[in-house]
Amino acid sequence: DPLEWYERTAPTYRQYREHLDGFDHNIFTRLLPRDMADCDILDIGAGDGRTYEYFKHRPCKSYTAFDLSPAMLAQFKASNVIKIEWDMNERRPLLDSSYDVLLSFFTLEYVTDLQDFFAEAYRVMRQDGIFVFSYFHQRREFIFGHADTQYKIEQSVHSYDHIREALEYNFFTIEELPIRDGMKVVGYVYGCRQ
């Protein structure tokens, strides 16, 4: 259960930031608008605010953080952020065309219905907006704890083709930036527009 896993790991989750940041090396920033002062940003699966660190010194109109785990959102220390507890596999409590930039990193693994998830992203994104997210195939399960108290998080596995098909089904145009481990492509950062 992802909620239970994140509730248990929230107090120590920050220790994984360097590891998580090492995957995409912030290449997602290449896809973002240069000037974001008039942008409303939605961070889907915001966790403890890891992605927000990039934006905290860049002006934006608003920053909304969605996450399944109240404990993770409690670790998100920014006071100028709207925080909403929400399960990505349920309907989103947002108005149509309400965000210019949608971000989602290390979250697609918990989405069971890609077409529905992308349809909702399309619905809440403004006409000239962009949806930036990443996905990579993990080489091993992420197990937390020690010997007799270990637990792991259940994840949905998607193929890159399935992701592309679900995006195209929802009328997105797609730009893909490869995430590499040496010469091998291990994932992608996607930039999607209407």
C-alpha cells in the first residue's frame, strides 16, 4: 500500500533526495518556460517538496502540491504552497484549465489507469501549458527497513510504448528527453502539450 509506505518513511524520506535527484539531473528544466512569474504550477505527487526546491527562488503565480500522504505533505516546509491530500487514482478536485505547468516525478509508478490520469492532466492544464513528468524502469524493488521489519511499496509497471499511446490518446504532443545511466537509456522525462 503506497499510503502506508509513505506514511512510515516520511520522517526519513529526505535522506533519499540525492539519490532521486541523480536520476534526471534536472533535465526537466529544459522543458519549462523561461519566465514562470505568471504561471500556476501543480506538483502531482509532491511528497516532501523535493521538486519545489528548484522553484523556491523562482517567482511563480501559485504552487499547488498534491500528495497521497499527509505525513509527506507535513514534511513539505514551504509556507507559500497550497497543499492538498489526494490519491492520483481518484478524480481530481480541480477546475478545468487551471494550471500552466504540471509536474510529476517518481509518481507514474503508482498510477493504475494511465489514460484516465493523462485525461485529467489535459483537463486541468491551460491551453498553452506543459505537463512535465518522468518515468523509468527501476532495476530492483525499493525495500525499506531491516530484516524482520522490511516492507516494500507496490507499483504499477508501464512500458514506454503504453505511456506514449495513452498520451496520444489524450491528444498530447510529446517531447521525450532520455535519462541515461552511462550509454543506456533507463527512462525518459516527458514534456507534453495540448
